[in-house]
Amino acid sequence: MVKFSTSIFVALIALVAFLSRDALAELPGHWQSRAPMPSARTEVAAVELGGKIYVLGGYEKGGNLVEEYDPASDRWRA
């Protein structure tokens, strides 16, 4: 019974992975490089507000703890 249940589980996971791959392939868009964030940090929080992205907090070496990214102009500011 356990072997049969495991086989069904593996088959379902494979089916979901296959369907997800096809669904993702049909989504519009593509990856592209943009302006790098001015400060190297880890463990940050980010939020979008009014079309801009704000990166807050985290661990860093100097600099401001809040930076704003404007995707329209591809620019960062403190």
C-alpha cells in the first residue's frame, strides 16, 4: 500500500511540474539586467509604492539603509 501511494505521489508531482513548465513558458516577458543596487546588503525588505521600489534595512558596509529604485528611469537614489 505504501509503495503504491508513493508511486501516485511521485506521478502527481511530475504532472504538476510538467504543467507548471508549460504554463510558465507561455507567460510574456523576459529577464534583463538593470542598474545595480548601490550598496551590497543581505537580509533586506523591499516594497513597491507608486511605481518605485524601496529597499530597506539589512546588513551592509556603510551607506544609507533606504534606497529607492525607479524602473522607468533605471536609476537608484538614497
